[in-house]
Amino acid sequence: MKSKFRFQDLEIWKLAIEIADELFDIADGLEQKHLFRFAEQLRAAGMSMSNNIAEGSGSEWKKEFKNFLNIARRSAFENANILIILNRRKLLAEDVVERLLDKLDKECRMITNFKKTL
């Protein structure tokens, strides 16, 4: 029998993981250009979304879970900022940035709506 954690059923976590996968791919490309700080920051902020959703889901208190969701949402904003900077520095194509910004915006809206159900 395969173990399953509560967060694995959450759509907000699934989208966060999907976004993080794409951010990791971008980070890999940045490392090839020796832009290690950008890559490190992108990975950390990318993981923060799903990590905080997962960690918060393990809480026994709704208020605490909401605090973790706030952190996850703020990490989405951080990711958006990093992507915008990468685009301004001509390190990431406009279409890639726009697609990811749309996903990050969707993630933020989903987190906000999910918090209302707690």
C-alpha cells in the first residue's frame, strides 16, 4: 500500500509542484550560464510554495495552516518578481514569463479561495 499525505490531494499543491518543475528547468538553464544566484533563488522560491502548503496541511489548527498558505502565496509573488527580472535582463523569453506569470496568478487565486474554505 502506498502512503499518501493530505496535501497530495490538494489542487493548490499540485499546481505548485507543476510550477516548481518548470522553475527548476529554468534554474538548470541559468546554471549553464553561470548565473548561480538566480538559479538558487528561483529553486528556493519555487520549492517554498509547495513546501509551505505541505507543511501547513500537517497542522492541527486552521489558523496555523492559513499562515503557511500566506507564506506559499508570498512565494508565488517572489517567483513572479524573479521571472520579471530575468525577462528584463533578457535571460528569459517573454512568452515563457507570461505563461508562468499566468500560472502563478492562478496559484495565488486558488490559495486565497482555499483559505476561505478553512
